Amino acid sequence: MLSKLDYARLSLEAHLFFARIMKEHAFFIEAALASKYKNLRGKARVFMHKFDGLLDEALAVSTGAIGPDAGASDEIVTPYTLNAELASGFLPEYL
């Protein structure tokens, strides 16, 4: 059985992973929809912002709490994450 500390650590690592994945999926959905589907694209953008907020919260509480292996793995943040965030941050408003 896991200790409470191990359970919390694994939970935070899972939250970091899935919040990032869901944020990315919402971005892909918005980008893939034709411009005539403004309502659906707007909903995808709302989801992207909500998942971004969840990711921010998970990052804030996980600092120093997740295992070094999780932080160093490409599961949560890859070597391309920051550049992709910077490059795509403005795109949905113009698609």
C-alpha cells in the first residue's frame, strides 16, 4: 500500500501529465475546426484556458513534491514544450 506522501506525489504527477495533454487537445480541436464553427472554436478555447488554469495550479502545488524522475522525463514537459507554447500562443486568435 502506498503511503499518503507517495499517493500525493503520484497524484500530482498524473495531474501534471493529464492537464498538459487536455490543454493540448483543446488547442488542436480549436485549430482543426473551420472558421465557420466559431461557437465550437470558442468552446474549445474556453476548455484550453480551463486546463491551463488546472495546469498552473498543479505546477504550483507540485514544486518540490514530485519525484525527480517525473520532472526529468518527457511525460510532463518535453524539450519542445516551451518553444511550442511560445510559437502557438497567439495562433488561435488568427485561425
